Amino acid sequence: MSVPVTPSIFSKDNPFPARITENRLLNKAGSAKETRHIVVQLGDSGLSYKAGDSLGVFPINRPLVVAEILERLGASGDEPVLPAVLKLSEPVSLYAALSHKLTIDSPTFKILATLLARATDAGEKAKIEALLKPEAKEQLAGYLAEREYVDLLVEFPSAKLAPQEFVDHLRKLMPRLYSIASSPRVYPHEVHLTVAIVRYTTNHRERHGVCSTFMADRVRVSETPTMIFVAESHFCPPEDITKDAIMVGPGTGIAPFRAFVQDRIAVGATGRNWIFFGEQKAQTDFLYQEEWETYLAKGQITHLDLAWSRDQLHKIYVQDKMRAKAAELWDWIKNGGHFYVCGDAKRMAKDVDVALHDVIAQQGGMSPEQAADYVKQMKKDKRYQRDVY
């Protein structure tokens, strides 16, 4: 008789204050990337997850930027505000709103209209008016893309905004979802994440990914509470453990496939595992290298195809590796194998999808239309699943 599972009281609307107990750099010295292995303890939350699920993390904005906004507003941070977007019944402090309730990057054109109305300096007014002209749409989009709200307060100091007026322009700070990189069958009380840390420069200012640098830089290991919840997903290993699984996950897209392989080994799946992984350089960017090589040596994964884009003049990507193994790839697929993709939606997932159609058409002796129908059927049968972002 199975014991009923009691649902956790924690959710997106009532997140659990978890502790991060490990924050380890996965890239080696000399890498152009910063990818971290983060371990989050579920403690006594009652939260459970399955391979393929995501973890929602509520970030906190950078204190340095919040402090600069307060300074530019001439505010202490204690001022009560009631941001319309939050639908609160009672005011919160300006500091609390800017720190962990509202987004302080990605400004919209509306703030410029307000700054124009408040500006007293003729030069500032002229600059804003030029940006807001109908024919300057592209220029305005490029201008805003390179700035955060603090930049606008710096550039237009004569426009004095009241705290309430300022927060009314801000959107809600949303949680970030990260594919879980562990199986609950192996790690029932903790969740592993594979996080690409975002850092770049625009408008002569250093920018920091809100949630990735929150976890990498500002969370004190085993100390700082981090508000989390489990987000269930349709993305999961084959229910039939005799089926083969082909997993394409370059970069941090490898995360759920680490979970899939752990899970399939734990349940004794007899279906084979094939991993396609890609990054910039083999020497510095082979995420979880020892684990993958151990699985390969033990026969727990059948193939490990690696694509390194910067190790040679001609860039090699995961879709190139797929085409190189087209005959065997088709053999796995036509015999019921499941095909999974995780990672960048803009380019990689599209390129992989094109390669999959091409492999099926060429190796299966099909027309492009027949291959497209075959892929559609794979999707209907849940044999082709994507977790892209």
C-alpha cells in the first residue's frame, strides 16, 4: 500500500526560504564563461520534484544600484509607497519595493515622458523630445536597451520624481526558472542547478544578471535565505524505461539531462542514453566532465558527442555532430527513441530542429513534407520534447 504524499504548503505564492549550500565554478581557468553548480537544500519544506522540473528563484536586486537610485531620488528608502503593479493592501517602504519587489532594469518609454514633464533643464528636455519623436522609434529602442532606470536618473538630474511617481513606472520583479540538474531519486532533499552567470557592459556601466549574480555573489553559502518554489514541467524522461533517449543540451542546457541520466540509472532503465553537449572550449568548458566520462566508461551512456565551437577555426555545434551521426541517429529514432532538446531558443533549438528534420528526411528516404509529418507525430507521441528559453 502506497503512502499518500502530503502536498507542500510552499509554492510560487508562498515560496520556501531555502539555503544554498554549494556554489562551485564549473569552468576552468581561462574560460570566457562563468557557469556555476548551485546546490539548494529543500530542508523541511515538504517540496518534492521530478527529473525535468524547474526551480523558481526569487532574486534580490543589487544593493549598490538600489542605493544609487535612492540617492538620485533624494530619498532615504523609508518612504511608504504603494506600487500599483503589486496590488498591495498596505504600503511598503521604498527600499523594500526597489530591493526585492520591483524590476529596476529594462526601462520603457513611459518613464521618458514623465522625465520630460519634470525636467527643468533645456538641454535635457531637448534630448528627451528627440528620442520621443515618432521617426526615432529605432533610436529609442536602442537607447533604452542599453540602459537601466538608474541611468535615466543620472542623465536627467533636473527631472525630480517623487518616490511614488518613480515606482509607478516599474514592473513586478519576477522569479527566474532554472532547469533542475539532479534527480530526486538520488538527491531527494536537495536541488542542483547549472547557472550561467550574466555579466556584461552597456552605456559604460557594468551590468549584472539579476538572479544569476544574486546566487553567485550575494547569497552567503548556508546562511542567506533564498526564496524558492518547484515549477512542474511536461519535460521528463521516457515513461517506458526500455526506450532510448537522445539528449541535446549545449551550455547550461545540459542541466536537465544530468537529472535524466541520474534518474534512468536509479530506476534501472534498459533504454540507452545518448548525450550531445557543446560549449566553447574543451579544456575550460566541459561541464561535469568527470561525471559524463564515468557514465560513459560504465556504459550508462552509450554515446557522448561533444561540440567545441572555439577549438578550431571552423565552429562546430551540436547540430553538426547530429548530422555527422545521421545514420545511427535515425536508427535510434525509427526504433522508438525519444529526442530531447534544452537550451537557447533563438538559435540553437531552431538549428537542431532543422538538423533533425534533415536527418529524418535523408536517412528515412522521405520528402521534406513527410519528414515534417514524422516530426509532428513524434511531438504528439511525446517523443520529441523541448525545454527552451
